[in-house]
Amino acid sequence: MLDYNWIPVFMTGLGTMFLIGEILVKTKGILFLLGAGFISTFFISYLDPSAIWYMLPLYFIGMLLIVIDGKLLNDGTLSVIGLLTMLLTVGFTAPNWTAGIYAIIGVIVGAVGSFVFLKAFPKRDMWGKIALLDTLSSEKGYNSMNETYAALVGQEGEAITPMRPSGTVRVDGREFSAVTDGKWLDRGSRIKVTNVSGARIMVEKVEDDTK
């Protein structure tokens, strides 16, 4: 069976899928054992025994970089390096270029396929900064600033700095950065909040009706 060039796609694919699945979800090491078994079989089947001692650990170093990224850094850099390391090790381990391409495809497909485990098992607390796994809800305070700004619409205040066209205004006793629609206003001008978009507050001058 090992003579067929497409065999590596199954060994590297299943091995990578189970190993990354262990990183993504909590399975008490079951997926790790399955993944380690498939990957070890791949390296043992195609490598000279003298090369296994550094090629197999190199693959797992790539996995370790992904774990470190997910747990500590959360910026994706080490994950990319780790995945490239895994691709290179399986590609060079394969007996020929065709089998190497199949092995690389197996790693990529396995990495993508590992996300299916998120549907069936409790997920680990990893990559929270990138994936925004926590719900951005008002109850958790994420939207409190937006709600505060939105409540300013229609309120009047005073420009406490010149608006050129941005500056600082005081509304309801609080100071905010604001911008006009392009008009310049003098310090002390009466203003009214006309629109709020996120943290961007737009104001306009309140004309003096006594004139």
C-alpha cells in the first residue's frame, strides 16, 4: 500500500486533523493519541530510522508553535510558522515529489477539517483576541461607550476649543472630541450634536435666534 503516492494524504490528513483538533477542543488527550499515531506511522513508514529522530520532533515543534500562539501571543505569526514547518517536514519525508504534494495537501485539509470538532466538543480558550470568541454584548460592557455617545444626539453644548473642523466640546458637563461637517467654529460657540457613528461625534453650530 505504501507504494501508492496518494497514501500519505490520509496519514498526514488524519494525523493533522486529530492533533489540531486536540488544540481546539477538550477531549482529554484522545485526539492527540490518534493524531500522534497517524503522524508517527507516516514518518516511520517513509523515513530512514536515523532521520526519524529529528524530522518527527520538527513536525511536533510546528504544532507547539501553534499552541504557543494560541495561548500566549494571539497574533497568528507563530501559527503560520508552525504550519509551514509541518508542511516542510511532511513534504521532505515523502518518498517522491508526488507523494510529497499529497502529504502537504493532507496537512492542509486536516488543519481545515479539524474545525469540525468544534461542533461536537467543548472548545478551548485559545485565539480569543483573533476570533473574538467572547460575545460582544452590552451586559459585558463592550457597548457602553457607544451607548453613551448615542445618547448625545440632539443635545446642545459648547465648543471649548476652536473647531478646525475637529476639536473638543462640552456636552452635559462632559468633554468629547467632535468634528463639524467642515465648518470652522470659534471657541465658545454653541453647538448641537447631530450624529454619532461609533466614537465619532458630529456637531453643528446653534444659530442665535435673537439676531
